[in-house]
Amino acid sequence: LKNTQLETARVILSRRLRRGGKLWIRAFPDKPFTKKPAESRMGKGKGEVEGWVAVIKRGQILFELGGIPEDYARESFRLVAYKLPFKTIFVTRR
């Protein structure tokens, strides 16, 4: 999960929450990924750092919400799921 995708999800959720709820982000992009310049020859070392990614494993919780109704949270996460590059599910704690 790239840092830009995580930031997009954070912006969507924080706009939907406004003052009503609390958002916890459980993933952090702490792994750099590199990329060589276009049209460069092979070899000559590793490329420059292009950005940062968070390694997401299956079943990992990405976001937690508190202080808002479940149906509103479900709708908010549906909007976020469109922006993420993998399938997500909504989990509740009873």
C-alpha cells in the first residue's frame, strides 16, 4: 500500500468524520521502494527512492473508527475501498 493511497484514504475518512468520530490508522509506510530513471542502462547500482510503502498482510486491520454509527462507518469505508488496490471487508467488534 503506497503512502499516497494511505493518505487518500485518510483524507476521505477524516472528511466524513468531521468532529463526530475518531480515526486510528493501523498501517504505516515504512519500507522504501526504488526506481531507476527511464531509458537508463542496466546495472550501475540501485535506483533512487521513489516512495514509501506499507506491507499489508491478509487479515490485517488498516483503519479503526470510533464514536460514529455503524451504518455511517460502513458507508465511509465503502468509499475508501474504491481507492485501495485490493479487496477489503468491514469488520465490527461486538
